[in-house]
Amino acid sequence: MEETRRSIGVVALDAVLLVPAYLIPLMVRLEGSITRSVPPESRTSFLATFRGFIFVIIAIHLLTNVSFGLYGREAPSVASEVRRVVLAGLTGGGLVLIADIVLGLWPYSHRPLPLIGVAIGAIVAALGFGLVRMYGRLIPAEQDDA
């Protein structure tokens, strides 16, 4: 029962972590000094499509994490846990990239996210997934001396 509650908490943390992981690179891309060439109508369309696309991103990453066994029991060694997190992050990021390109071809006149936003978002998401899982191993729980 304790393991199930922990897994639900980790799933929730992963889902919450994905929003800023993909939103912050998008906002930097659209409002930063290098994007003065992006017309204002593109800014609003990227933000409008992001609202719907974030649910696709969350579904892709969480299902990828499930398929790589990131929820449930911890891996016996740190190396195998890191390997699973990196592979899940790369796979999820690749699937988000494919979804971004496919959705850009059909329902929208442009991709939901710029490619740099997808790439940076996937990297930040993988780092966040790793931090969530390694936090307990990096910072040991306080022990009572009594």
C-alpha cells in the first residue's frame, strides 16, 4: 500500500514537472531578444496550441515512464535507475517531437511547439524525472540518535 501511494505521488510530481519543463523554453523562445523576428500572431498561436498540446506531452511522457518501469519498485542499483530514467526521457522526448511534427502537418498550420522548445523541454523533463527519483538517495533521511 505504501508503494502505491509513493507511485501516485511520483506520477503527480512528474506530471506537474512537465508543464514548466516545456512552457519555460517556449516563453523564452517567444519573448526573448532572439525572437524579435517572430510575429505577434505566431506568439499567440503557439501559446494557444500549447494549452492543448501539454496534455499530449503529459500523456506521452507518463506512458513512456510506465513502459520503462519508473513507477513502483526502485531499481536495485543507482546505475540501472539512471539508465531507465535517461532512456525514458529520450524516448518520451522523441515521441513528443514526432507528435509535434505530425500535429503541425494536419490540424494546425504550424507545429504546436518550436523544435528548440521540444528539445530543451525533453532534456529538462528527463533531468527532473531523475531528480525526483534520486532525491531520497542523494539526501539521506534524518535518523534519530535516541
